[in-house]
Amino acid sequence: MVTSEESSTPSDPSRIDLARLAARWRSEAEWATVDFGLDAEPEPSELNTLNSSGLFHVVSTDKMSVRYVTNQHHGHDVGVVQANYPAPTKRTAYYFEMTVKNAGLKGQCSIGFTTDGFKMCRQPGWEVNSCGYHGDDGYLYRGQGKGESFGPTFTSGDTIGAGINYISQEFFFTKNGNIVGSFPKEIKGLLYPTIAVHSQNEELTVNFGKEPFVFDFEAYIYEERLKLQLLAEKSPLQSGLTHWIVRSYLLHYGYQDTLASFENASDANPSSALVNGFGGQLEYALNHRKVLRQFINSGDIDSAFQKLREWYPSAVQDDNSVICFLLHSQRFIEYIRREELEAAVNYGRAHLAKYYHNKAFASLLTDTAALLAYKIPLYSCVGYLLGSRQREFVADAVNAAVLATNPNSKDQEGCMVSCLEKLLRQLTVCTLERRNLADEDHGEAFFLHRDLSWQSRHG
């Protein structure tokens, strides 16, 4: 979308920061890139055939299985293999599985996590900065030569899983779809999923998520997130605060009818201190802002222009302003919506051509003009302009311009975004900072659109 090279000032309500407004109305594909891509990391996908013990195992051509092909003589005769990438850290949890195709002579196979410098001739858990669950005795080893009682043994046909819970900061292991146990994650740094074989004919196959897990990992993630949600819901809040936050959002964007329904349906009422402290400013020109939003959302840009000139002439007195540009652009788009191409061309020549010299408008202006190039513009790369989000984008800019005309307003930032959005931004920043300081940048941060997408998938 568009970026603005000029900052808005309280004395000029028509100069709106387009970049900050546009950030909330990107296409769904852009949201996936912006929100979800923030924590994108390479994931383990196969076994590392280069960094392994090499002398005592054979890795299949698909790099997903290992078999011990010699006789064990010493404790350092282990056939150990790490994944090609360390476990991703910026998420709720990570998990992988191995299936014991053949327990071999002694069933001394194991699964766990090791660091980059791990000795590739030892069982995971035998060396410091590693942990492992071993099949022959069911013991857990975590950096010491001596194991500790942990779970059942495992043999041919069993599927064993290993995971890291970044919320609780724990490792956990599973057997045949059931959790065996968990223990504190005391190892620092990046950790590689690791498997090992240690007696004749032992053979293992790994699954890094390309195939469905035996363990219901999705349900596990759901339960962990639910625990956090329940914990948050138990946190005490000032009486009426939630009601006030929602109310302030509806007031900010001029949703007068929705606000009335909300007030009628809600038992809670904001405290007088909250209302008197800020609500009055948000109620400024509420009915006018409602009417303007309705005109824009219905595509009646001419009426929106007319009312702005009548009610708030300062917002549109400069025809080169952001608000005038957005409204003219939207008027052009509405012609395209109605397939009135000749009218769109004539309107563009009369009202849009003058904006080509302004670099701040270049991106949106180029996309808008490009609508003429497609037989079916809705399905083109600029089709997002024909959606309701673009109308909302323009309506929000107009709403901000009207709020900026309030003579009692001392907060120009308050014209741009609601209190609810400020809180969400703060929550995102705080979770990222907390993750960075407390957990070595491990764990999932809060990103609104990703969380909403997850919630919609899980009801």
C-alpha cells in the first residue's frame, strides 16, 4: 500500500499517515506474510547424512531411516544421527516421532535432543547438553552417565515421540500416542532432534511432520493454549474495563448503531472515571462519522465529499491532501465496480492525474489505474481494491480526519487508532520482549491475525 513521507500534525487534520492505516487492511495473503512470517524458521525435514557417526549405520535414500549394520563392541559405537535443522523455537511447542521398525539384537535405540557440538558416537543423554529416552531400559538420560527411571521400554512396532514445550519450558516424550512424561528444559541453545541405534539390525524411521503423527499433537497444542487462556481469564480486571475498551473502539470508528446495541445488551457499565476521562472526546461528531462511513461503505463517494465540505471543510480544502486523494481514488474504483469504464477513464483524467507527481501516493495510484488493464479486475493482482477492505480503509482515513478537527483533542495519535488497537500492539511488543529476555527468544509471541486464524480453525 502507500507510505507517507510527511508526518501528520494536529494543525492539519487532512494529513493522515496512510501507512499506519493501510497496515490493518491488507489482503489475506499479505497478512499471512506479515503476521505469520515474523516467526518463520527452517524446520527439520530429514536426517543429516553428513553430520553423523557414519561408520555404524546406513541411512535410506529418502534420509528418513537408519539401520545399525555392525556389531557393538564399545559405548562409543553408537549410530547416532541428527536432523538437518534444529527444532524451531518460536512457537508453542515442537514435536517429532520415530518408529522402531526392528529392535535388533538388544533394542538399544533411543530418541532425544542434542546440541550442535554433540559427540556423534554417543547416545543422546550420555553427554552434557543432551537428553534421551532409551528403549532397552525405559530410562531417561539427561547429561549424565547414569539414567533415571522414566517410562516403559519400547521395541519393534512402537512409535516414540520427543517434544519441547516452550510455554512450560519442558521436554516431553510419548509412546504410541500417549505422553510418557515430561521434565524441565535445562539445556540452552538450539537443539537438534536426534535418534540413535546401538545393536545389530536395529532400524528406525523418523517422521518430522510430513505424515500424521501417532500422538495428537494438534490437541496437545490446543490444550496448552487453552491453559494460557484460562489463566488470563482468571486475572482480575478493573470493573467495567472490558466494557469500556469495546465501547471506546465502537466510538472511535463511529459505529453508532452497533454501540447502541452493545450498550443495551451489556449488563456492565464503564466507571464514571473512565468515561469522563476519555469517552467525551470519542463521542465527538459521532453521528456525522457514522453517516460518512455509511456513504463510503455503500460506494456513495459523492455524498461523502458533499457532507465533508459541508461539515468539515478544513479536511478537504486542499485538493492535494491525503483525504481528497483517497476519496477521488475510491470514486474511480466505484466506477470500475459498476463496469463504467469510460466514466472511470474520464474521472481519472480529471481528478487523479494531478497526483502522479506525489511519491507518497504512487503505489496506490498505480494499482488503482491498473484496474483498467484487466478484463475481470476482481480476480487480478489489484483486485483487492474492489473489496470491502478498501472501502473500510478510506472510511477509517476520513474518520481520523474528522476526529482531528476536534478542538479539544490533544492526542493526534488517538485519531489514528483506537485504544483497543494500542493495547494489542503493546501486547505484541511485550510478548516479543519477554520472549527475548526470559526464554532465549524461545516460544510463541502474540500476533493477532495468526491467533484469530487459529481460533477460527478450532472453534
